[in-house]
Amino acid sequence: MAKNKYHIDNISTARERFLKLIEEKEGYKVIQVYDKNNAHYSLIKGDLRGESHNIYLLFKRDFFNSFGAIFKDKGEYGLGDTINTEQLRECMAYEVKKIFFIYEDFKIYFITPQLILDKGYKRINDFESKETYSFNIKHLTSKKRNY
């Protein structure tokens, strides 16, 4: 991806920037941050308007570009994204409300864990030999950059 003024050079800084934005714009209060895999993903325990509201952040370089080719036999096309099954299980165990995918250009999308289970496809990732869920990006909701 080409660098622009929103390019992520440091995951930790990007995470802090994202959390500050949702705190200022949506009133989200961070209670605890649990970093995983050198902070490439994080479980965030928090509070939104007085209720427990846990979220999960994944930092990505790009979409799953071969999604359409791999799942063509299932009627899929275009781009997708992927989450490790282990991460998805953690999201379910901690009652995560939204999983945020944050890309190098600081574009932000989100999806619920249940929607991934409902619309995703379980497979073994060839690169890492890990079980994953892959899904079409049409199921992601864009977090508009209005801040």
C-alpha cells in the first residue's frame, strides 16, 4: 500500500490513536488492554455508556486478495479477510461486541464475531498451517474517518 498521511508506522501508536478516537467520539472507556502477537492484535476490555463492551483489534497489511479464487466453488468473489480460529474463540469467550480490522492506511472496518461464524468459511491457512475463518469483505462495516 502506498504511504499517505494516515499510514501506520507503529502498531502501538496506531492502537493508542484508535482508542483515543473512540473514547473522544463515542465515549468508550478502556479498562484493560491485552496485547497478543507483538500487539498485532489486542483484546480490549472496556465500557460503553455504563455497560461492559469488549472489542478486539487486528492490524492488517492488506485484504485476503485470493479469497474469491479460493472460495469460488461456494459462490464467492472478490476480496476477503481472515481471522485465526483461536482468536475468534477468544472473542466469543470474552463476549467481544466488535472485531476491528485496522489496515496500514488507517482504514478501519468492523464485524461481529457471530457474523464471521455465520458467513465465514473454516479452512487451514496454507502460509501458517493454522485453522482460520475467512469471509467476504462485503460483511465488513466501514468505520468512517469522521474524526
